[in-house]
Amino acid sequence: MTAESKSQRAYGFIRERIDDGRYVPGYRLVLGSIAGELDVSVVPVREAIRRLEAEGLVTFERNVGAQVALIKETEYLHTMQTLALVEGAATALSAPTLTAEQLARARAVNERMRRTLDDFEPHRFTELNLEFHAVLFEECPNPHILDLVHRGWNRMKVLRDSSFSFVPGRAHESVAEHERILELIEAGAPSLEVELTARAHRTATLDAVLAYQAEHKHPASA
């Protein structure tokens, strides 16, 4: 196995555990232990850590070492605001090129999301949510905007499950908003209307989470 493939394997190993929640924010990444699990030296693990650090998923501090990035409220706010802008734009730019088959696929995914609501599983809902939106934004002809969308989603993967766990009611609203976006695209609505609707869909989740945090930080007096 080449050094590059060992590094890629280490990256995939760590990234999978961050994405599925086994490595939670603040989890210390002990290079020697990970290397032992993978039966490799610490060199490819260190390279994988550097790559994850560049993606914002891992931080490295002197006397602490590598750990899964802690999410600050302001970072969540800024990431969601940015994602709302770029994903809204990507969806609007993709809309004219989406086929009936692609829209049917998105609607089928949304229906699967609807079926998860009675026995809600945030992690599964998250996976389906990305699958739904990817159908709508992946055809974006502007590679720079699309890259920013991918970066935003990668950053949000650390937070997404906890977001819907905090505000499960948003999951119900989200499914309904998905249908509205699909209807606009199918009707050939103006690009700006599609963009603003997709943007509002994203910021509604942000608003719900911020409201939850405010309520639990400053509980109303009796």
C-alpha cells in the first residue's frame, strides 16, 4: 500500500467517525491509537489530520493535540448564513436544467423523509436531507459556487443531527418547504423566486435553532 493510499485510508477512517457522531466535537484524536487501529505508522495519520484541519473539521492546539473541532455559536451562525446564500444561488442556477426524472427523484427522497417523521431519527433525516438538496444543487453550472456549497455542507455535518434534535418541529416544516421548492422549479418560476425560497428554507432552520438556544440560555421568569 502506498503512502498516499495509507493517508487516504486514515482520512476516510477518521472522517467517517466524525460524520456519524462516533467522534463528537472535542474528541481527542490520539495519533498513535488511530495508527494502531489501522496498522500503519503515525505519518499517514498525521497527514490525514492535517487535511481534516484544512477542512475545518479538526483543530490542533499546543499541549492539547488534535481534536474534533468544537462548534461555536457564531461559527454555526456564519456557516448557516453562508450556506443559505450559496445553496440558494446554486439551486436557482440548477433549476432550468433539472429534468422531470431528477425532480421525481427529489420528490421520492422527500417522501422518504416524510415517512421518518413518525419515528424520528435525526441522523437518517440528515442523510436524506442532503440527498434531496444534492439533486437540486449538483447541476449548478458555476463550479465556484458549487464548491462553496460542498464546503458548507461538510462543515454542517458535524452539527446537523443536533440541530434537528433540538428543534424536531423543523423537520416537519422542512419537508413541506421542500415540496414548495419543487413546485416552483416545476412551474418554471423566476430564478430569483427559487433562490429566495431556497434561502429562506435554510435560514428558517437557523432561526429555529437560535430561538431554542436563546430560550434555554435565558429562560423566561415565572
